[in-house]
Amino acid sequence: MRYADGGGLTAERRAARERIRMEAGRRFERGDRTSDIAKDLRVSERSVEQWRRNWREGGLEGLKSKGPARSRPQKWCIDGHSAISF
């Protein structure tokens, strides 16, 4: 899930997470198992599975950070006074 404020991550933290994904990508290339990668990188297997899908579709390039999340446009309720993000 991406948050409007980028999950509160600084550019430095986004870069650190990208380094972890790149390490996972190198391990995908070696044929390492998802469970081993998750354990060694101290992340969930679900995250590694998602990264592996991205890697299959785009290689290491597919694992690069997309940058800070952009906020979604707000939609107005019928009363015209309340904004709700969807």
C-alpha cells in the first residue's frame, strides 16, 4: 500500500529499501528460494514474492524505486463540503 506522504520515508530510507530489493534481485538470478531470501533480508515472504513477480516482468529495473508516492485526487461528497480520498 502506498501512502500519500510516501509512507513517511525519506529519500535515504527509500534508497535503503531499494538496495534490499536489488539484493533480492541478485539472489533471484542465482535461483535462491523465497524463504531463504526473506529470512536473510529480514522481510516477509510475501514481499519477496511481490519483488520476484516484478523482477520477472522487468528484471532489476522492475525492482527500482518508483519515488515518493503521489497523493490521490480527492472526491467530494454529495453535500459538497467533505473531501474523501479514494
